[in-house]
Amino acid sequence: MSRGVAGLAASLLAGCGSPAVPPSPAPPLATPATASPAPQLNPPDPPGPAPEGMVWVPGGTFWMGCDREEMSDARPWHLAYVDGFWMDRNEVTNEEFARFVRATGYTTVAERRPDPRDFPGAPPESLVPGAVVFTPPGHPVRLDDHFQWWTYVKGASWRHPEGPGSDLRGRDKHPVVEVAWPDAVAYAEWAGKRLPTEAEWELAARGGQDRKTYGWGDEMKPGGRWMANIWQGPFPDENRAEDGYRGTAPVASFPAEGYGLYDMAGNVWEWCSDWYRPDYYGTLAAAGGVARNPAGPPESFDPQEPGVKKRVNRGGSFLCSDQYCSRYVLGSRGKGEPDTGTSNLGFRCVRGRAP
Ligand SMILES: [Ca+2]
């Protein structure tokens, strides 16, 4: 499967998927009593000097998931352990991605013509390079129809995030977007890194804290301050940008979490290496004990779109609010069709202890 109609259908979930109705049946609510002791994280000491632009995430055992009723795929809480690793302090920027493209001549998925074999019966004129762009209506709409605000735009790509009429001027330090999963993997390999597993990503986002709601604590706006680039106002027609940004923000525009990582909530969604299944945590919890370095299920299945394989996305984006999506909540999950880039989806990389 590739981009186009099916890709668009899948891509909504890269950009804040399930608004209100959880898939059923939902796993039971939280298992750990909030009073239960925090599991053991590893000692914080890095194994050596930090690679440029990376911070050490010590790893250890942590409670993974969350207990929000509408986030059934993030339940139940379960214990996971990950080894320590280096992680990019920031989401990969346009400037960094451009360096990769210059060095390798790489062409992203959005810049390639879709393969007719993936779209039997589609008229050739419809098989054009492009990607999915947030195109908000100027009026309120029902939140169960993502076609109201997502459009497959011919010529949209990382170089032209909103389509041919847009470019990257003034956005060198913004996260690269409109990158498909293979693009992110190719960049990571070029950089001598890899994509994080979902468990690594979540442990990192928690910043050394146990079962908090956000990377900065339990309060959305401590001291009245927005702590991440998300959405303010009724979605998707009224973007009040009270946090200062209507779209992406330059990386590190908001405070870092405990390990020194920026934008782990909001700004853009980030690709992880794992396949997506909504019942994966239930499988791990049923196995009991501590899941050691979980790397996702062997294959993807999403009952909401059974024919579409998906990879995990994490962190939410500038389109998320408490009214819609709210995937900046720690432990919550997103998903996206690997060949589909969207204007609110990017990535960052990790590297293991040994080079
Ligand atoms: Ca914003």
C-alpha cells in the first residue's frame, strides 16, 4: 500500500486520529496503584562523551502506557525495561535533512511517482507525487470526518510542506515534515543512528518521572505558561496560536523535559520503529513480568483500517488539543501508514550505547 486515497485514509491518524470513540473492546483501566513504588531507573551517568546534538537517556524499568478511557490502545499499564541510549535532543530539522539529501541525493517517498501496481484501476493522471497537508475549513465541522481537514496535495513534500506554493524559507530550524517512514529510516542510517522503539521513546519522554501526565508534570499550563506547541481554540477551524505558533515551531522553542529533550510533546509527531497494534500492551501485560526492550509486535494490525499496515507515531503535534487528539499526554499513542508523509509528522533518532 502506498500514498493516495488509502494513504490519506490512514494518514489522519498521524495527525491526531481518534477523536472520541475508542475501539472496542477496551482493556481494563489502570493496574498500578498510584501509591505503588516507582520502578528502578538506571543510574544517570552517561557511558562517555555525548555525540553531537544527543543526550543520554539512562533507561531502566518504568510503567508504560496511560489510563485514559479514550486511549484504549495505551492500556493497560505494564512494566517495561529499556537499555540506556543516546537520543537526538531535537526533532530532525529541515537544515539537517537538507544536509542528508545533499550528501546522498536521496529522493523522499512524497517526491516519487506512486507505483500503479499499488493502485490497480487508478487513472494514471491521478498517480502523482505528493503528500498530505492540513487544510483547515473556515467553519466548524464534525470531528469524525478527517477529510474535512486533510488533503492529498500534488507536489507537497519536505521541500514544499504545504504544497508547491510553499517553501522552507525561514524554517531551517523547524522540524522536517512530509517524511515517510522509509525516509526517516534512510536519514537515520546515513547519520549512523536508528529510529527509537516506542518503549525507548516513551521512557525518554517521561524524563525520569513516574506516571506523570505530561513531561513537565501533571498540570497543563504551570504558571499559566504553555509548555509545548499544541493547538488552542476550537479544532480545526480556529487556531488561536496562544502558544505563539500556528504551525510548526523552531525546535527547542519550549522548555526541555527531564533528560534535556525538546518537543517530546507537540510540534510534530515522531516516527518510531515499531509496527502498530492496539492490543500490543495487552499482550505484554498478559505475559506478566517486565517486558525487556520491547520492539513492537511482529506485524501491524489496526481494526479501524484492517487493510492498512501502520507504524507507531508518538508525541502529538501542533494540531493536538484537549478537545481533539491530546496525544501529548504521556503514554498515549499514534499511528501512521509508513508511506504517507503529513505536514505535522517528523522524527528524531537514537543510538545505542556502543557505536
Ligand atoms: Ca500552537
